[in-house]
Amino acid sequence: MAESNTSSDGAALHGKVAVVTGTSRGVGVGIAHELLRAGATVIGCSRGELPGLPGAEDIAADRAHQWVCDQGNIDSIDGFVTRVVDTFGRIDILVNNAGGTVPTPAVEAVPELVQRIQGAPRAEDEFTRTALFHAFAIQMNLTSPLWFAVRVYRQMRTQSGMGSIINISSGASHPAGSPTLVSYGAAKSGLNHLTRSLAEEWGGHARVNCVALGPTMTDNFQSFVLPSDDPDGREYFAKVPLGRAGTPAEVGRTCVFLCSGAADYINGTTIEIDGGMMPGVLYDAGLKTITDLL
Ligand SMILES: NC(=O)c1ccc[n+]([C@@H]2O[C@H](COP(=O)([O-])OP(=O)(O)OC[C@H]3O[C@@H](n4cnc5c(N)ncnc54)[C@H](OP(=O)(O)O)[C@@H]3O)[C@@H](O)[C@H]2O)c1
């Protein structure tokens, strides 16, 4: 019997063509690997040229691809999707994973270092810098996933069969609010809402679902969230009922489920993968690394 708790069903997505955004590192790599294990052909993307989809050589090198696409640019999205369709004939799955931000001690005055780590356009003036930081968080976590979904859906609606779109959201989207992650939380909350609306509009050709992550272990999470005096997160994860971070592979297996026939009647929902964490419990702890750096 397949080990359903440790790897994806090798046939669940056989023959499907999947696009995953943000696969140069982090959660996107785990999602791409699980889709590959489930039999899909995966075209990952990120902003820089890479020799291939990281770590996929041992899984399914013939079905794994890593191309360049900047989701902040509509021409880049359009060119990338056109190339996928020209090469593979169709797109069955889109996982809108690229995104993220950096916590900031005050919403009204974003420090230069925080803006630099997040990757927003630079500005000397504090107000301009703060405004650009928040605009960038909303662009990357709400507007760009919408752009990607619209472009891919315009392909899906021309195909036979039912497409599947998954948006990667965050526990910061919870209605309780997300101090330290204000614009990011609002954008992710918008993404959950967008998921419902698109699910209602596009039900004839695509199911649209969402996955809201709690702390998920990646290189960036280790560097920018876990405090230097608690590098394994022993104290940090004590606040999570399951006592640990999630893994990119666990997120990937949930995506496989949502794209598979097992989830044929699931549409417009948001699944939380957070170990049962209460909203908000980690905001202060998550800020410590940044405040130590400032
Ligand atoms: N890790 C967590 O604890 C956690 C918790 C909640 C939610 N999430 C969500 O999970 C998703 C992945 O997060 P992560 O932790 O894996 O982040 P990450 O390690 O920073 O990886 C982000 C990925 O997105 C790509 N990317 C960034 N900007 C892009 C752009 N403009 N166009 C195309 N690709 C771009 C990056 O590639 P390049 O920089 O090479 O372009 C990278 O591959 C995000 O949506 C995040 O909000 C993560």
C-alpha cells in the first residue's frame, strides 16, 4: 500500500500539466516535487535563470522544468503561459505560490533593511519607502496571483476537462488581523476572498481553492523568522499545538489532493495547514529576528 502520509500517490495526476510559481527555493520546491511524484509534468518558474527545477533530478527529471517568469510583469506572465501552452498543449493545474514578505515593527515607518529583505523598490524618503513596501506586498500576494490566474484560466476555458487553481495563502489572512504583517495579511485575506469569487465565476472550467500556511520550514524561514538564540525553533514552536513547523512537502501533498479526483467537488475553500495554531500567537516571536537585525 502506498505511504499516503509520506509521499503523493504516483498516479493521481498522471498526464496533467502543472504550473507552479516561485520554485527556485522554499515551499514552491516542495509543491513541485509532490506534483511530480503524483505523475504531473511540472513547469516551475522564478525570476532568475536556473539550470533546472531544484532537486528534481532524482524524482522525474524528464517531467520537471524551470523557466523564467516575473509575476510582477503582465508581459512576462503572458509570455510564460504562451510558451507552456505552445510546448505542452494545455495547462491543467496552476499553483500560485510565489509571494511572501518580511515582518515590520511598525506599519507606518518601514525600515530600509526590512524593505531591502522584502525586495520592494528602494526609496530614501521614509514615507515613500513605507508606501512602496506595502504596495509591493499587495502586488506580490494579491494582484500578481490574480493576473496569473486570469491568464491561465483563459487557457483552461478553451480545454476539455476541469482545471485546478490553488492559491497559497497564510495564517496572516485570518480575520483576527495580523499586526507586523499588515499589508501582507490584508493581501492574503484578499486572496482567500478572491478564491471564493473565482470559484463561483469559473466553476464550468476550473476549481479554485486556497491553502493558508502557518509556519513552514524553509531556508528563508530559518534565516529571517527563527531567532538566533532558538535556531531550531524549540521555544518558538511550543506555541503550535503540533509543536513543530510544517514542511513544504506537506503543503505539496495537500495541493496534490486538491488537484486530484479525490477533491472533485471541493471548490472555493481555504484549507489551513498550520498545526492547529491560534491566529496571532507567533507575531511577536516572529518579529524578534528582524528587530535584532535593526
Ligand atoms: N514559509 C512560511 O512559513 C510561509 C507561511 C505562510 C505563507 N507562506 C506563503 O508560501 C509561499 C511561498 O513562501 P516561501 O516561504 O517559500 O518563500 P521564499 O522562500 O521567499 O520563496 C519565494 C519564491 O517565490 C519566487 N518569487 C519571488 N518573487 C517572484 C516574482 N516576482 N516572480 C516569480 N517568482 C517570484 C522566488 O524566486 P526568485 O526570488 O528566485 O525569483 C522563490 O522561488 C508564499 O506565498 C508565502 O506567502 C509561507
